[in-house]
Amino acid sequence: MLAYAEAMGEHWQDSLVVVVSEFGRTFRENGAKGTDHGHGTVYWVLGGGVRGGRIAGEQVAVNAQSLLQNRDYPVLNNYRDLLGGLLGHAWGLSSAQLQSVFPGARPVTLGLV
């Protein structure tokens, strides 16, 4: 992403890049002493106007009580809410416009833009 930002030059200030990964691993070992594919989501939000440098969004401590199905970290942040909030703020989209793309979303910006 650094090479991309450098290649964008002054236009980087007007950019918003979101990288999403939904790959996760379980917190519990399987019978072969490994881990299985599990729930997981991380969003990297980059751009010249992004106020980052921190972990944002809902978080919970990892313990037996917080695991989903006694094996996975729970999914806490809905991608529709995050993307709706970011794109709504960045492009000045109305609530109706966001709902047409992300039905049922409750847009949240997390103070990133």
C-alpha cells in the first residue's frame, strides 16, 4: 500500500482504500492439534484523509465466555455499517442512497474520515 500511496502522489489525499479479509482461525485446537477455518474479519482503512493509527470498532476480550460457538472470536462489526459510514461520509451519500446499496445498515464512521 505504501507503493500505491507514493504512486498516487498528491491524489492520495483524496483517496479512500478499504481492504477486507474475512479469513479467520478458531481459537480451539482440532483433533490434529491444529486449528480450523473460523470466523474472522479485519478491515484496513487507508487514505490521505484517514484518521487512523489505532484499532477502531467494537472489541471484546478473548475468553471462554466471549467465544462464538465455544471456538471462534465473534463477528462484532458489520461490514455494511462500516462501509456505509465510510462511503456515506466520503461521498456525501444520503441515508436513502446508502440503504439502496446496504439495506438495513446502520452506518458508522468510527471517526476514521
